[in-house]
Amino acid sequence: MKHIQLALLFLTVLLLGACQKEIGAYSDEPRVYFFERAADLAQTRITYKSFTFVTQPLAVTKDTFLVKVKIMGEKSAMDRVVRGRVIAKGSTAIEGKHFELIDGSVKADSLFGYIPVVLFRTDDIKDSAVNLNLGIADTKDFKRGVGEDSVITISWSDNVVKPSNWDALIGLSYYFGTYSTVKWRFIISVTGVDNFPLQQSGRIPPAPGEYTNAGMLDINALLKTALNAYNATHQPALTDERGQLVTFPL
């Protein structure tokens, strides 16, 4: 009986060892996935990003948009290639006309890299935005990683594009109110800024470029003053594309 028990124990150890080798081999396979995250405690996944040429000089006809990725598997002693691919369903942007996909990289000894998308400033995006559903292409260095981080949507225009964090739980609507293109153009013209990433938690120091609650309250006051000055010298008062008066809360 002891011999049988020992044999079963030996067989179990061999099987466990084989399983561990299989799991290890799979987890070490070089893969890559999108890693755009908010600055909150939970690092909320970002699946939509926007860009506008509206603040760029007219001479600028293209810009390169970077999407962050993270690898699965081990770091490498050499640079490795990452690249995006077009997800046709839901995309309105046309490759070669509105954008171009070029190779990006994960640098040596790094877990992170960027997939670049060259965005073109075309005449037909002056009044409307185009969307690209971007996926991850297999390259000689990486295969596609986790499914829930395998697609991200990029929206861009030469007109104003509604910021992706306007209606977020901690979002711009608290400081700016209901979105309209007229209001957003007014905000950009007054502040010279078209992107307001917000500090997501008072317990976490703001990252470089993030706006604190106090800073946003100052901007809110600035906008109210500017709006009053505009309305005092213009008839009618500033009205949005829906015929509603532009106002700011708080």
C-alpha cells in the first residue's frame, strides 16, 4: 500500500511540475495591450481619447497621437516593435486620408511603450469629428494581449471635440456646466487650453499637468468674468448652437 501511495504522490508532483511549466511558458509569451488609465485610485481604464487641431497654428497639417501600451512577459535588452491596426466596425476615419499607422516601440528594459497614430488635418474635419477604433496588430515581437484592453477609440477634428472627461464622475461638467461647442470654443479662447485633466482624488497629489479643484474654481471664476465682459459688449448675449444662453455653474 505504501508503494502505491508513494507512486501516486510522485505522479502528482510530476503533473504539477508540468502544469507549472505550461503556465510559465504562456505568461512569458511576449504580448502587448493598451494601458491608458485615469489617475484615480482604481486606475480606471480609458477606452476613448479625443484630439483637436483647433488650438494648432494653421500651418500645422498633421500631428502624432501616442497611445500607451504595456507588455505581458519579460523585459527585453533590445527595443521591440509595436503597431496598431484598424478595427473597421465603428470607424469613420479613412486610412491614408485622415490618418496613418506607423511603427511604435517598447524600449529596451521597459514594460511600457507607445503606438503612434499620425492624424491629418483635412478640410472635411472642420465641421465634424472622425473616429478610429484602434486595435493592436501582431508584430515579430508581440502578439495581442488581454481582450478588454485590445481596442481604444480615438476621435479628432479641426473643430472643437467634446473632452472625454466632461461627463465623468469627477468631470468638467461640475465646473463648466452642460457641454456645447460654442461654450467649449469660448473656454479655449479665454484660457488658451483645450485639455483639462482633473485630479481624481484629494488623497493623491496631482500628476504633472493635472488641475486641482482649487485651480478649476479659479478658472470657473475667470470664465464668468470673461462671459460678463463679452455679454456687456455684444448683442445678443453669447448663445450656443441650440439657442441656449451660455452660462457657467457655481
